[in-house]
Amino acid sequence: MPGLMSRLQDHDLITLYQAKQLVPGISSPIEGGALVAEDGVILAIGTSAELQFEYPQAERVDFDDAVIVPLLVNAHTIWN
């Protein structure tokens, strides 16, 4: 799939992920929430409308009625 490979190699790809709700973990859930990411790094969180205005060039991925929970879960523990 040449299209997929070229997309994966495009390090300037900014993606806006939007859903019915976003639970940021540092504040209350955001109705109509979204996050913007580049190269796996979250650049911004907020409402979908706010982020579409701030990042008009972003490729949009709509998860419809889903809930996005962008939390880091590190299950790796080292016991001494």
C-alpha cells in the first residue's frame, strides 16, 4: 500500500481525533472533545470546534459516539 507507507513516513502529519467525549485525566470530561497529535505527541486538547479552528490543516478522524481517554498507562514496574 504505497499510500499508507507515504503517510507513515510523513512526519509533519497533524491529526485531530474527535469524539462525543474526551476525558483528559487532568480536568472534567469535554463534551464534543478532541485532541491534536503529531508524531504520537499530543499537541492540544479541547473541543472539536476550537481545535478545528486552531489546526485547520489537521487530518480529522471522527470516532462518533466513542469516548477518547488519552492517558499514559505504564504497566512496567521494576522491583529492587
